Amino acid sequence: MTLEIIVFIGSILFGILLYWRESTGNGLYRFLNKLMYSKNLQMSPDDPKGFLYQQKFLLRLVFITMIFLIGIVVARFLIPIDIATISVFASSIVGTLIGTYIGGFVLKSEKVIDAHSNTVEEKFDKAIDQGRDFIQDITTREPKVVEEAKKEIEEDPNLPKKSARERLKDKGLM
């Protein structure tokens, strides 16, 4: 079970790496596209599609399965130990597939963040300025309010001071 977990986590990282690599360039996919299709069916020069990049789920699954089948066949001939079990094979395919979707999410979120980074910085700076203004208002208003209250108390010392019970009665709380 531990081997499958290690392979699963490693294949997620492998899927992220494959997706990122194909997002930067799709030379092998272009080459195979030129070999397989006639001139009018070939992909356009500005099309970024690759084996995994911008592909639908089923084609991703097929390409990932082909990669691991080829890898297992090569491993069987080079290494005489039987480590290519069905559970390792399945966990590596599923992990790589999940890794490609995680890689796609990271790349899309990176593009969105880059597109909105200036507006986010402006909003953040505006919020900081508003916070500073608020703090300055609080610190400058407090002494004024306290001083005004002291002046009111000092100005009219002849007022009869009411007890706490009388003040509560005046407010209608008793």
C-alpha cells in the first residue's frame, strides 16, 4: 500500500510537470500531427493544443495510458524485477491525470492573477490609505471629545448630581 501512495503522489507531480511542459511548447504533438494528417487537416501554427494541454478528458486518459504502457514495457525488458503491478499502474495513471488538472488550474489561476495584479495592488493601497485615515481620525477625535466633556462638567458645577437610581428612572429602566 505504501508503494502505491508514493507512486500516486509522484505521478501527481509528474502530471503537473507534463502539463506545464506542454503549455510552454508542443513540438512533439505538432510533429506527429504533420506526420499523420494531410496538409489541409493539420493544426494551425498558432494552435497551442498538445497531448495533455487543452485536451478533453478521454484523450488525456488515452495519452497518459499510452505513456505508462510504453514505460512498463520498457521497464519489463530492462529490469527483471516485477514491480509493474496493476495497482501501481492504475494509481500512476489516475495520479498523472489528477496532476494534469491541478497543473491546468495553477496555470489558469496564474494568468488571472497576472491580469488583475495591477487592480488588486491599487485596491490594496486604497484600503491601506483608508485604514490610516480611520486611525488618524480616531486618535485625533478622542482627546477632543474628552476635553469637551470635561468643559461641560466644569462649566456647570451647580447642577444637582443625581444618584444612579435617579438616572435609571429618568431613562425609564426602573
